[in-house]
Amino acid sequence: MRVLAKFGGTSLGNGDRVNRAADSVAAAVENGHEVAVVASAMGSTTDFLLDAIAFEADEADRAEIVSMGERTSVRMLKAALGARGINAVFLEPGHPDWPVITNARGEVDVEETQRRAKALADQLDGVVPVITGFLAQDHAGNTTTLGRGGSDTTAVMLGNYMGADEVVIVTDVEGVMTGDPSVVEGARNVGEITVDELRNLSFRGAEVIAPSALSYKSGNLSVRVVHYQHGDLLTGGTSIEGQFENLIDLREEPLACLTVAGRAIRNRPGINAVLSTALKEADINVDAVASGMDSLTYYVDASVAERAETILHECVVEDETLSSVTVEHDVAVIRVTGGELPNQPGVIQQIVNPLAENHINVHDLITSATSVAMFVDWADREEALRIIQSEFSD
């Protein structure tokens, strides 16, 4: 099996942890696996170096300075592996076999990086390359960086391009947890999670794996997150399943839009639970929910709109916080889904402006880290779909 192991800064935070990392790599090699390693800067080295730049430095100088953390890590790991009889070589920008190349805009040159990564993969038999994470090199040979979370991006990208069977992210958390163990009791490890679920969590504060890295995960590439104390690269942790699918989808059946208004509804704890529970108990599925300063809106199947209105009206009558419920019929929803959406500045404008130019009114816009849902008149659905498809056809 071909494995790419990425060791985060915490997992290389001191000599004992470097030894633990080297032991896990050596064990995998001795069991007959091909292993490549991506290393982050040890501990908080990168933050220390950035804080130490108390002067005006251009981007080239900054990149060279902060690169010293990763450059030190790969030398430490290479030496530790050598002490265990493992034939290892460290790779950093400037090395003839360095794989990660960026273009003039600072973006990854996919074609050249793929070519170099494949050439590196062809050398894995009997050799463990230890590669600096986060860093890249432009076509002129200058050191560049991949931005925040760049070591994770390096790992998953090279795992993909090198034909790895699995990428193992070694970090200071026991995989993905059901909640923050420092806040909630009984938090436990999640054995599996999809890329869509994890990306939504990552963009909302979960520090497990950089969201940018997940864009490089293919369906046949396994990615796993393990704790550095686990000591085994091949078992445990959380497995990240699937890959991002770029999709523009028009819901085939119409929806009804039910809006409940109320005075300072946003300050009424549990009001959404009250209304949602009432719909649930009537076996009415909610397709989407939108909230305003003084309202909550529920999108349900048009076929159950009348029953849903009756149920929500009963809630309005019983709760003095609520004023009224109204229904809008024949609403369509178009969803744009894709792992790259968060990396596309102006993506909302790219959707809304063409619709406005064609006099199509957007009733609601609901976003997550990986999708945008537009609600329009049912009569406008086909034209809206055509416009959105043309915007994302490239």
C-alpha cells in the first residue's frame, strides 16, 4: 500500500514526538508499505517566525523566513528515520525533485505539479521522501507558500497526484469528535465522516483538517485523521469519505413557503424548536429554514402546505410572541453544490446578478460552506436553471 503521512506541528513538537513519528513511519516501511511524508513546522515555529518579522518585508523575504520551520522539521525527521535504518531524503524548494509548483498568480500549477509528483512517486521503492508542507516554488525558483492550512493541502494534493492509497493526517486530536471535548462531556470519536460534512464543520471553526485540502480528495483516495499518540499510521482515527461533487440541481416538485412573524422572535429561546416539532409530529418534512429579524420561514412540499399552515397557525394562536402565518405557493429551489465554492470570491454575486438582469426575483438565498440554494417563482425555474448553468459551465 502507498501511504502519504502528514505530521502536524504538534505531532513534531519535541524530540520525543519526532521519535514517535519516525517509529510509526519505520513500522509502516518495515511492513512493506511505500511511504512519503509531509512535515509541518515543529510546534509553534511558524507563528514565532511571523511574530519576529517586526519590519517591512516583501513577500519573497517573508516566505523564505517562515519556510525555516518546515525546513528544520524535514531534516529532523530524515535524521530520525536514518537512525532507524530507513533510507530517507528530505525535499524542500530548490531540490531537483521538488514537486509543488505555483504559477505567476501564486496558484498551484496543476499540470506541472502532477508531472513532478508522478516522477517522485516512481522513486518510492526503498526511499522515503520527507517533504516540507506549506511551501511551494514558482517557475523562477523562488520559494512561495500555499497559505493557511498549507501543509494539509500539500499532503492531500500530493497523495492524490502520487497515486497514494491513503493520506494519514497525524495531529493532536483523536480524529473528528462529536463535540469539543474541552466543552462537552462524553465527546467521542466519529469513525467516518463525509467531505461535505467535514468541510461545513471546518469552515465553522472545527480545526481538524484545512478546508482547502479537501478539494484535492478524490473518491478513491482514503484520508484518515489520527492522534500522534496512536503510533500506528494504518489504523484508528476518523476516515473521511467521498469527494466533492459539483452539481446544479433543480428540485422536481414545487415547494410552499410558510412564514411565521412575531415580535422580537429572534429573542424567543426555542421558538424554532416549537414550530419545527409541531411540523415533525405531523410528519411534515422541512426542506429548508430561513430566519429574519422578526420571522421564521419554512419551505415544505406544496402538497402539504395547507396542513402545515393549519399546524403553524395553531402555534401562533398559542404563543403571544407570534403574530401571524402566511403562505406563498409554487416556489422552486435550485441548489449549486461544490467543494470550491468557498474559494470563489463573489460566487453569490455570480449567481444573483444574472438572475436580476433577467428580471427573476430571488425569494430567499440560503448558503452553507459547500452549497448555495436559490428560491424563485415556480414559473421562473427553467430560465433560472439555464442562467445558473451557463454561469458555472466552465
